[in-house]
Amino acid sequence: MKKTETAVQRCKTMSTLQKILGGKWKLEILYYIAFRDIHRFGELRRQIGEITESSLTKQLRELEADGFLIRHDFREIPPRVEYTLSDLGRSFMDVMDYMKKWGDRHLPNVQNS
């Protein structure tokens, strides 16, 4: 099968979702903002723990550019920035909630790689 034939058979919706949410930390970031009420950069970094500042910054910027997050800059000194879900981000939370419940039920015995 030729490359062009394979590309035509791909599901555009799933491919787009993979591009938007495929970052290593994006689902976790969305989860903490939506379900744990964590909205500030430092809080997110402490919660995730293993993420670098540059990776967190990159992931937050991409989620904002893709319309899942809204960045609120309070223009204060010291700087204060908070992230909230956009309408698009909120509309995805039912999916996230289902994924979390599915994972709690089906993944306890799966070893992390």
C-alpha cells in the first residue's frame, strides 16, 4: 500500500486529537486544572513533580494555542498567572472523567513503562 493511500484511511478526528493532546504531560495538566483546582504554574509544577519548567511552559502554551486553556495574567509584581479551562476545555472534561474512571477500573495491574 502506498503512503498516500494509508494517509487517506487515517481517522482525521483521532489524528487531530493525538496532535493536540499527545504531549507527555497535557492530559495530566488538564486533569489537575479541572479536577484538583490547581491553576498556577508553580502549583502545577509541584503537583507533577517530574516536569521541567520549560516543558510545563511549552505544554501550557500549546494547550492555550489549541483552545483548551485560558491564561490570565494579573500583571502584578511578583508575576501572577493562572490557567483555567476554556469552553472547549470544559467540554472535554466528561471525556477526561470517563478516562479516569476507566483507568481506575482497568489499569491497576498494568505496570508503568
